[in-house]
Amino acid sequence: MPPPRALVSHGPYKTKGWKLENVSLRPLRENELLVEVIASGICQTDLHFAGLQSGHGVHYPRVMGHEGAGYVRQLGPNVTTAQVDDPILMSFSACQTCECCRRGHPAHCHSFDRINFEATGENRVFWEKGEWEGSAEPEIFGQFFGQSSFASWTIVREDAVVNVSGLVEGREDLQLLAPLGCGIQTGVGAVINAAGAQAEDTVAVLGLGGVGLSAVMGARIAGCKTIVGIARNEARLQLALALGATHVVKIDSADLSAVTEGVRAVTNGVGADVTLETTGVPELVAEGIRMTANKGRVVQLGTAPEMAVLNLPIHELWEFVPRMIEWVKEGLLPLQKIVGFYPAEEFEVAIADMKSGRTIKPVLLW
């Protein structure tokens, strides 16, 4: 195989700490797969952890990325999820043994943070120089969310793999589906699984990035009668309408309470049955609670600035990803309207376009 390339975080990306470079891979261990990555979405969580100088879950140097798509090229011992050359999507890891995992809620795994964010000797996947045998410890941390998919080849934990054999048709199809690993399933799953939204429900979505717009599409799939998209950016408000929102409310930075008034105006003063807050802005979190009707449900998705990390509010990932693929094929989940593709070398352009709102969900191609 050609020398693996990886986008290595040597420090916060804002200080030019991200570099595309050649790396090497250690041998596979039990329940691991070698994957040729063809695409990986960029998520705000990547920017969060690789945008800090230090703190919980921050380790340098490290390869980030957790919305990967690719093909299995080699199996470690005891792998049963896939065979060589199977197409796969990658998502988060879970212990599979705690009470939440046993009950089918791996996103709430008791060891979620340790497995997905913290770096230890056993998940140092890449190294830059020397041979594995007899060398010093590998130099580059990996297995972020079990995968570290900002690389052309990577070593993946089996529990982070969703085998999509028979569900995809070729490389381009698989590239489009890469963001299902985190951002898309977070938004769609929050509406359908966590909130259990029904056709008679009114849904309000605060923030219209990749997660928020996915929540809008999820509410449309659920057949919700009223879907309110809320954001500052006019282009995103218009895109929300195109993706299924019935109403939009523009955020007035000078008067954030106006968003609650706008939602209540749409709902005849009652408020939303389901509110999904995706911004993490404390003032908007408070408004999200205020705009919710009596006995309504609030699903908090945005990460607050105090470095708190929120688990993804989704249910059984291995069942839900195939359902989302069917929705993509049926046109109910039109990913092509929010996904933009970039060569891996243009990662800085992709991040800038994501931050400016030009592209909702950038995907790096390897």
C-alpha cells in the first residue's frame, strides 16, 4: 500500500498546528481492523478537541476525525463485524459491557469519555519514525472516537464499525454517507429516537449547522406538523425551509428573548413540544427551555463553553445507520444539500467554509 497520510494535530488548528504528513501504522491487535479511508466529515467536536491547548481529552500529537467511510483491508484477531474489502462507516466506540451498552444505549456508555476522548498507550495508533519492534513508544495518538479517520489508512476498533455491505453502490455513494457517523445521526436521532417526536408535535431547532439541519430533516421524516428553524444566518434559514422547516425565526443578537416570542407566535402561544438546542450558547439554552410547552421535551445537543462534553443522544447505532441510508436513497434525508467535498490537502479551506457557513458539512476525500 502507499505510505499512509494523516492530518496530524500537533497543537490547536488556530495556531497552524494541523499538518498533513506521512505516517506509519503499528500491527493490528485483537478486535481491530485496518481500513482504507476514502472520506471523513469534519465535525465541530474535532475542532473543539483540537482547538484547545490543553484540558480533558486534549492530547498532542493526535489524528482526529470521527465521521469516516472506507473499505476494510485487513482484520485483526477475533473480528466478526466485517470481511476484507467490505465497505464500512465509522462512528463512536463503547465498552459493550456496562448497563447502558447492554440495554442498547451505547451512546451513554459509562466509559464513553475514556474510550473516545482520552489517549492511552493502547490507542497510540500512528508513529513517525523507527520500527515498531524495539522502538520507543509510538509518537502519535489515534483512535479518536475509536477511529481517527483524518487519515488515508487507519486502525479502527471493531465496535466503531458499521458494515454497510449491500447498502451502498460504489465509492461516491460511500463518500456521501461519511457524515452519518456523528453529526447527521446526532440531529436525526435526537428527534426520532431521543425525543420520540410524533406527527402531531411541534419541533423547534435552535442552531442550523450540520446537527441542527439534520434535526430539521429528522422532524420531516417523523412527519411533524410544525418545524421551526432558528438561526442568525439568513442563508441557513432558507436552507432549513428547503429541507423541511415550516417556519423560521431569525436570532436577534441584541434581544435573544425574541426567539422565544417568535416560536410562541408560531405555536399560538403554547410553545414547542420538542426543542433541540444545538448551539451550546448558555443564553440560548435558557431560551430553549422557555420556548418549550408544558410537558414538552428539551434535547440539549450543543456543547457549553465550560468544556463540558455531552454524549450523543442516539440509540442503537448499528440499526439506525442502515435506516438513515435508506432515507438517503429515498430522498428523505438529502445529504447532498448540506455536504461539500474537499481534497484532504484543502483541510484549511474546508474548516474556513464550515465556520463561515458556506458549507454545512465538509467532507475530506483521501
